[in-house]
Amino acid sequence: MTAEITATALGSLDLSRASLALGGNVFGWTAGRDASYAILDAFVGGGGVMIDTADVYSAWAEGNRGGESETVIGEWAASRGRRDDVIVATKASQHPEYPGLSADTVAAAARASLARLQTDRIDLYYAHFDDAATPLEETAAAFSRLVDEGLVREIGISNYSADRIDEWFSIADREGLHRPVALQPHYNLMERGFEGELRAAAERHGLGVLPYWALAKGFLTGKYRDGATVDSQRAAQAGEYLDDRGRRVLAALDAAAEANDVPVAAVALAWLRDQPTVVAPIASARTLEQLEPLLAGMTLELTAEELATLTKASA
């Protein structure tokens, strides 16, 4: 039996006002505090609602320990008095001090995130990566317990296989646990592997999908073209998409962008937002200039012909 997916809701979380989540991976990393505050102000001012982060952001950067993004978001929300105006999603399993998803680790990681976020609840709490070393029964129960304690409103799953998603739901139903409501996979015009078993699992269990790397590491902004040089942490990775297929996708994006008088990135986000099970793409911005097309993508409605052309170009 296929569970119902509401296009604008994740359980009790209402995304009807804005169908895009702002990725917080850049906060405290490539976007400093002042830039991060400006981006968050503009995002909420432009109608944005959901902010997506993780406790590990950005432990990979020199001098960082993990939790920098949560700290920036928490300080911003407190200084602006905006905590009740936003939906905050964060994740556990990858922080250097709280690796894995054992019951004790999940409980400790959640409380550490709450402290950094300066809040009394996490709106959406993800299992960031599957932990094969911990019984899934233990992980599912730990997340459910956080809901019972009022520390988490809804549960999400990220980077899990379809089989493991099925197993989580089987455990939740058998043990009477709170069920996850969201799935965060890698999915965009250039990465369409999600459309097989994972999408079927999302449909089966009523999971609202929030794809990460919605702009293919920046490639779908249209900046990466033959002969172009881009100053970005992900330039080498994004440039790998510039092959014949990538050029076809860029041509289709260019045509739709021109027809709708919007940036290329807005078209890529609008296509993704229109796909089955997708509730809101996730995209980040480290400058106000980069944020503009994300805001445009929240409301852009492509024609059936434009959607079909993009789908065919990226096949």
C-alpha cells in the first residue's frame, strides 16, 4: 500500500509558504558570520521557511571542529528573534565527537545540536548516514524517544538504501515508534539515480523528499561552461558534468530561463520541485547574489513542455 505524500507538508511541518530549503553547509565555512546573517535575513525576508544543516558542518575545514553551521544559525535566530519563523532541520552521525547512531550517541548529539542552535526543539532531525555497526532497532528507537521527549518534532532519513528504509519502517510499525516523514537523497537534473528504488520507497512510505546538491555542486547554475573559470570550492567536481549530456542540459536550461526571464539555477530548482515525491529541493548560497536565483526558484512554474524538454535532455 502506498502512503500519501502531501506536497507541502512533512508530518506536522508546513512548507506551503516556501518550497525550497536553504542549505546551511556554507555557514561558518565559505560564508563568514556577517555574510551568513545577510543570507539568512534575505532568505526569510524573501519568504523562505526551512533551513537545513548538520552537526558535522563544517568539520572538514581547517580550524573547524563541526557544529559551526548550527552555531551561526542559532546565534542568528536568537539575535533576530526569528526562531519561531523558521523550520530548522539538522542531522546526526558524522560529528567527530558523536560518530554513529547508537542510542547514547543520538541522545548526546541531539542535545549538543540543541545547545548550538539555542533552541528547545529540532523541527526535523535526520539520521545523516546509515550506521551498519548499530542495530537499526536501536537507532529507530533512539530517534523516536527524542520525539517523545519533545526535543524533536519530526524524524528524517538521509543516505539510506531502499532496503534499509523498508527495514526502519518495519521496525517502527512493529515497535510502535514514531515514523520518519522525510528522505534526503542526492538528486538533481544530472543525478537521477533516485528515480528507481529510492523513489519507490519514498512513495511506499509517504516520505517527503528534500534532495541535496539540487544544483549538482553548482553545475546547474550555468556558470560551468566551456572556457569558463569559476572560483569555487567545488569547481573541479562541478566541471565533471561538462560533457555532451551536460551541454544538452545547459541548452535546455538556457531556453527555459530566457522564456521565463529567470536565472538558470531557478529553472533547475523548479524542475526538481516538480518531480514526484519532492517537497523541497535544498540549495545553498554563500553570497546574496547566489541567493537570488534560489528565491526565484521557489515560485517559478515551468510549462509541461519545458519540463519534458529538461527531462529528455538529462536522460
